[in-house]
Amino acid sequence: MVVHMDRSFFFDAVRQELFKGEMTHPQVVGITAILDAWEKRFAHADRRWLAYILATAYHETAYTMQPVRETLAQSDARAVEILETAFAAGRLSWVKTPYWRPDEDGCSWLGRGLVQLTHKRNYEAMSVLTGIDLVAEPDRAMEMDAAVTILIEGMLQGSFTGHKLADHLNETNEDWVNARRIVNGTDRAEKLAAYAMVFDAALRPAAAHGMLVRLKLWGLRVIARLTARAPRIR
């Protein structure tokens, strides 16, 4: 089904629901780049896939909608420093091997882009996908065109974890929560699901109002659960 997108409605909806009523120019530019690429190459694909792609970029870029370096640092050295500090303090308990540490060639395979591409093997795979030698120039994963291609194609093809969009969002299944496995296990899965459903509603003006009301109620329940589980800091 072709996505007939009312961009004015779309931006009005996400501005209010996800960006506290105001969006910066870079945020608009980033979202527009994703929408343009989708409409040019995948207009007949499931619009829920686009919603989850947008939600992933929203989360992975810390809401900036711009290709970024992990931790939002301006240099690899600073990003490595921040990650090492967090790792030493036990704040990255899910990390078994510090992937950001420079290899024998001095390259750091930390997160970059709209989806936070990590590990050398993924840079090698995305080099084939983008036609750019990202192993030789990993920072090019933060160029908008490359970042959009990596984000969309990687999630469609299951390049990151083996899970792909069609595994969780298809004709018989709509699993917004487990769709997080496409990129990063179940980390923040419920939050990503809520973001994705907001984007999905914004893509469908006719159904948006009722869906957004339900989402707000669902989001309050998620926040309550997360708050209840969060450790208290003294």
C-alpha cells in the first residue's frame, strides 16, 4: 500500500507529541531526509516500518534526528573517554566487550549515524550497502545520505541483529515492543514502542486522534512501571 503522507499533519502531530511543541531546523531536516528516502524507494512498503524506523532514529540520536557520534561527543577521543568512565562505573552492564576501544590500527568502532552503527563487522557490511568505504572512513557513517541508507536498509534487511522489520510488523503480527530486537535486544523496548506508535498515528491522519489518546494512557502505564523498577539514588 502506498503511503499517502500529509506532511503538514505529520509534523504538527509529532511536534506536539514527541518534541514538546517545538522542533529545531536540524530535527526537521533529519526527519525530512528519512521521509524523502522512504517515499522515493519504499512507498509501497508497510507504513508501520517507516514509523519504527523514525522511532529508532528519534531514540538513537537523543531526539536530534541528526547523524551523531555515540555519547554526542565531538570527537572519537572524547566519546571513548565518556564510554570508559561509564563502563568503569558499572553503568554499561550489558556490554561484555568494550567495542569502542581503538583497535590495532587506532580505529574506534563506536556508534555513529542515525542508528548508532557499532563493531567493525557492521562497518564492513554497511560499506557494501552504501558504496562507501566506512572501514577506511568510519566518520562518513555520519553523513546524512549514508546514515539514512544504513538506517532504512539495515532495518529492512536485518543487518544489525538478524531481526528485520517484517519479522515483527507484518500481516499477522504487530509487535511494536519486540521490534526493538532489530537493533538492540529489548533495551528501552517499551519506550521505542510508544515512540513508534506516535509516528504511526502521525502517518495516518484519519486514525490519529483516537490512537494518540490511547497512546498517552499506555505511556503513563509504561512510565509508572519503569519508575517503580528504577533504583533509588541516595
